Amino acid sequence: MEFMKKLAAPQNLTSLAYTSIKNYILREDLDDKARLTEDGLSRQLGISKSPVREALNSLHTEGLIRIEARRGAFVRSFSVQEVMDLYGLREALEMYAVGIAAVTPDLIKALRQSISHTRALLKASDRLGHIEEDMNFHGLIASASGNAELCRRKTYDLSASTAPSAHRAILEALQRGNRKAAQNAMRSHISLVRHRLVDSMQSRRKSQ
């Protein structure tokens, strides 16, 4: 297993630790049995426990890990029903956001740049970057909706490699002023990710 590199720069250590640990979890594809301790992570990163603890708390708040007292942190696992429920809610919220978003030249430009960035990240096999950019694309639409509750929504999205074409379909519909087509494209996009994730979970459990 590849270890994380020590952090030498005296910058915001909590932010650096957060990024390094998150990247490590995703790169190594850790399962819910992998134990992450403050001692072990601080030694690998070459920093004190305090920023590691804060980074783990942030990842816990995002729902990526769960923290157990005196045992450490573990990657969070989801049941098939939880995934269905979460993505069902996400589909409804994001279709609503597309329906009320203020479509401006700045939004169209930002969405185009996001799609271009996503393609580059996929080509570079940058998994973490792809996930973050996917969240950015959907966050741009949420922000354009003007709904503060949608803008505060935190998600951890395992996006399909079809994201660029799906995002382009949403963008083009918005640019044409066709809200219905944009909502349909959003529904198809979220539904595809949900079904792929559920299928993957079920196949993994059958093979165990």
C-alpha cells in the first residue's frame, strides 16, 4: 500500500491534512474496515495530531468517514436503501435548482469551463479532482438558484465517467432557455449515477 508523503510546508496544516487524507482514502479505495488513527496519520504526514484531528472531524461532517471513540476513524459505508434515498432526494433538489436558476452569461461561461476541466481531470485519471469538479458544476447551478438552503447542501458524489456529456446536455438546455429539457437531463444524470452505484454495491456484496 502506498503511504502519504510528509507535509513540509508550514501552511494551513488542517487544510493540507484534510486534502491529503481525503486523497489517500479515495486513491487507495479504502473500505469500511480500514482504520485511520490520529497517531498513524500524524506520523505519515509528519505533523502534530491537532490538524489531523480537525481534518478527520471535517471528513466526518461531510459523511466520508465515521469516528468511533477510542478506536479511530473508519470509511463510512452506505446501504443500498440509503443510496436510493439520498439520490432520490438529490434528484428532486437538483431538478428544482435547474428549474429556478438565473441563467446568465457568467453562469454559462462557468459551466462550460467546469465541463472542460472535468474532461481534463478524467484524462489525467485525477479521481479526487473529478469528484470535486463534479460538485462544483452542481454547486454553480445551486448558487444560481438563489436558494440559500440549496447552496448549503453538502454532498460526497461518486460521479460516473459520463459526467462531461451529461453536464453538457444540461448546459445546452439552459442556454436554449428550455427548462424542461434541462430538468430531464438532470434527472437522467442523477438517475444514471444512482443506478450505477447501486449495481456496483450489489455486485460487490454478491462476490463477498
